[in-house]
Amino acid sequence: MAKEKLKLVNGFGLSRERFAVLFSVMLVAAAGNTAMQSLLPAIGRDLGVADIWVAIAFSLSAVLWVVTAPYWAHRADRRGRRALMRLGLYGFIISMLICGAALAAGLQGGLGPMAVFVIFMLGRTIYGAFGSASPPAVQAYVAARTEGQQRTSGLAAIASSFGLGTIIGPAIAPLFIFEPLGLSAPLFAFAAIGVLVLAALALRLPDDTPRAEARGPIVSYPSIGGGGASVREEAGTPAKLAWRDPRVLPWHVIGAVGGHGHAALLGVIGFLVIDRLNLPLDHAQQWIAIVLIAGAAASLLAQWWLIPQLGLEPRQLVVWGCVLAAGGLAMTGFSQGIYGITMGFALASLGFGFFRPGFTSGASLAVAPHEQNAVAGMVTSVNGVAFIAAPALGVALYTVAIPLPFLATAALMLGLAAWTGLAFRPARLEE
């Protein structure tokens, strides 16, 4: 009866109000982190910090994100998904306040560059440890209420919050720059927005304390390589999903490889704009925001319109996403002006806009309903793996030759497209 009372929105089983709350939880973190990412290249160079340390600053939080995401997903079985979303927002808010305070002190000369980045990395550590609780909780919440193509569309719509966040974050960050905080002021503004989202979550999303599922029959769930696995859904039995489970292992590989390509691109794009345009840092910051906005708009085009219209299955989304991303990466690396950089980055972002929903929905559809919390934690962890080394590696290649990280990543994405298309072609799936 409860499901019958839900007013469906966008073709999947969530009320408009609940979808808006879930979307906002993901949106605020994406906007805040992307705004920070757009500001850090200019802040780092203003403080006299080497480019590689700007990239490494995000690596520690990524390590903790990878380690803690599966733990929080498992805790959702007992604490409920809303409670985990709330915890993730606490981590985001506290992290933004600490990072903002450290950067403000550094920009005003109150702290040296080394002290600034030590405190900054502490703030990022808090985000990595606790902010990782929200994404698997949101994904599991959606997956538990959808099936089949509805789940692909639902997860794609939720994933588009990242794309929208990467538009909103860089777009509105300059509006929050004011004295005496300067470039650090937007971090405090996004912390305040996080508080508003936290209030909406507490007041408008119903509690979802887990209930034991009734004992059911044995059900088979297909894996990406054909065949499947038979499981019995039993009351009170927590999902135990192994990382090497053949249903999800190929999706982990796909997500990790493609995620490294995306993380490397995001790690170097700001430096590319600064160096190609050779403008003062405050002027270059505006162009960095424009490039990121163009990429985010392309990603939203894929997730909000093209994916629902084309009705592609997860494997097809991955293949086409990788090919488009490779083309955009090559174009970005060879571009000498802002027009080419913007168009290339937008094309690459369009590709990643296909790739990420394909990876996420593919992993979710491969497992049983009672395993959704577990697979959501794994997906979140795989997404975090890419940000441990890829940004720093991308910057290291960038210091050797500016086009090198873009061309290397393009080759990586083409290889992933070929492997996915050949290894998991429909003829093999039918065997």
C-alpha cells in the first residue's frame, strides 16, 4: 500500500519531494568539492605551493573514502540510510569549515604554506572518513525502490547531481568571494548550504530504519559475463558481498580504470587553463570556472536527456562513454586556446556522463535486492580509489609535457572501451 501512495516522478518509484532531498544531499557535496577544486590551483600558486602538493592534498581523503565507504554501507543495514546521509553531511560541513579556515589564514599571512596544507589535509581527512557515508546510502535508497531500466534511469538521475554540482559550484563560487576571507570565502558559504540540506533531510525524508525481509525463494541474478548466481533472501541475514564476486568484479575493474581517467582529467584541467592563457590568477580563475561549467553541462545532457532517450544498457553506456571521453581528452591536450580547451573538456565530460551511470547501474543490477547496501558501498569505494593516485600522477605527467596526461588518459579510455566491448559482447552474454 505504501508504494501505491507514492507519486512517481521521472518514471521511477520515488516521490518528488524525496527525490529532491536525495538529489540535494549529493548536489551540495559535489558543488562544494568542485568549487574547492576550481579554487585550489590559484590558491596553491598564490601561496607558493608546488602543483603536485595541491593534487596530493586530495589523496589522503580518497584513501579514507575507499576504506570507510563499505563500512558505512554495511552500517546502513542497522542504522538506516537516512542516518548515514546525515552523518555524511556532518563530515562535509565540518571539513569545509576546517579547510576554509586554514586557507583563509594562509592567504592573509597568518600561517605558512606547510601549516596551511597540514590543516587542510586534516579537514579533507574528516571528509574522507565521514563524507563517504552519504553516497552509498543515497544509491541504496534509490536501488531498493526501483528495478531494471527504472533503476538505471533513477541512478543516472541521482548521478547527475554530480554534474549539476560541478556547474553550480564553480559558477557561484566567485559570488561568495569577499574580503577579508578572499578565495577561501566560498568554502564557508558551502558549509552553510550544507546545514540547510541537513535540515531538509531531517525534516522531510522519512526514517527508514531497516526491517527484516521475509524469507523468500532462491532467485538468480545475472552477472556481466553471463550465467548468474543463485541466492536466497532470508529474514535478518545481512548481505555479505565479496569484492571478488563474479557478478560485480568486472564492474569494479571498469569503475576503477575509468575513474582514474576522470580523476586525472579533473586534477590537471585547472593548471592547463592557467598555463595556456597566461593570465593573472584572478582572471584565470574565471576561465577555469567557465571550462568546468561547460563540462558539467555536457555531463548533464548525457544523464538527464540522452540516457533516458537512448535506453542504452550499462555495457553500452560504458563503451560509448569511454570512446567519447577519449576523443575529448585528446582534443583538450592539443588545444592552445580557451575555445579548444572548453570544447574538448565538454566532449570528455559528455563521455564520462555516459560512463558513470553505466558502471553504477551495472553493478547494482548484477546483485540481489538485499545486497544493494553492500554494492552501493563498493561503488562508492571504487569511485574513491581513483582519487588516491590519479590526480597526483596526472600532475606529474603534466610537469613532463603538458599534453602527456591527456593523451595517456585517452589511450586508457580507448583500451577500456575495447576490453568492455569485446569481453562482454551480447553474443557471449547469450552463451
